[in-house]
Amino acid sequence: MYRPSAFAVDDLSVLHEFIAQHPFATIACVLKKELQFAYAPVVLDESGAFGVARFHLAMRNPVSEMADGARLSFSFMGPHAYVSPDWYRTLVTVPTWNYMAVQGTGAARRLSREELRTLLIDLSAQEEQHLLPKPPWLIDKVPPPRTEALLGAIVGFEVPFETLEGKFKLSQDKKPEDMAGVIEALEARGDAASAAVAKEMRKLK
């Protein structure tokens, strides 16, 4: 990932928190000399040098068929929004895009069936906590034969990250008054993505 110094983020606690808030990953790998993509929610375990990602895919997904032992790349995208040059108060320049992203790489290991079951329990618990006070969904609500059939249709993997890096491009390279103009304009747009970018920019002021 191209990371000018103004936008580079390497604080592991910040990167882990970002993944926790944006766990749905784009997963890329080279299979049979072609670049393949998969998409999956991730459970991040804060172990090892940079953390370990666990995820599952459909059994018939081409990435599932070849991922065991393969090197995978993960992209976690956060809020992003277009920035008009008209919003700067002193600067005359061209349009740009503000965004937040974290990228990691590592070699995959296929999970055992019991590890896969544990992953599903952990993943549902991770996401159900955002729905409180709704009583959390539990895998025990599914009849065992149905659970076993579903487990047979998916494949789980874990990837110890060998690299993990972030890029938070939020106008840090601009003058305070120009950043303030962008924040004001993004908030005025009224859409959720622009508001989320403006909120992150305010944290830098």
C-alpha cells in the first residue's frame, strides 16, 4: 500500500480497533496465475506479532479450494468520501478522496471442523453484541443435523498476519483552515459516509 508519511498508521492497537469496527474484508490471492478475490467477515485474535485473522468461505469458492498454505492479502476499508477542491479555504488544487484502510498479509491454514465450529460461534458473538439488548443468537438454536450439514458446505481458515499497516488519508497534509473547510462541507452533505469521514477528521484537530 502506498503510504505517504502523513497518512501512515502503524500503531497496532489502532489497527486492531479499526478491524474490529470494519471486520468485513476483501481477501486477495494468486491462484493458477490469476488474481482472485473473496469477501468475508473476519474474527481478529490479538496474538502473534500482528494478530491472527479467522474467516470462512463457501466450499465451492475457488479461493477455498486453493487457499490452504497460500499467501493471502486482506483489505479492510473504513469510511471514505469525495473531497471537492472548492471546500479548501486557502488552497487551489484538484479533487481528491479521503479514506481509511488497513491492509494485512500472511499464509493461510485450513481450520479443522471443530475449529470451524468455534469460529462460527465467535463470529456470531462478535456481531450479535452490536445488536444488544436483543438476546444474542446462539448456534445451539440450530438442530445438530442442520449445523453439521452447514459446516460441510463451508471452509474455515486462519491467517497469522506477517504484515499489518494502515493508511488514514484525512487531509492531514493540509492547513488547519483547509481541513476545517472540508469537515464543514462533508458534514453539510448529510450522508452517512461523509459524516463518518468528517468525524474521523475532527479527531485529528
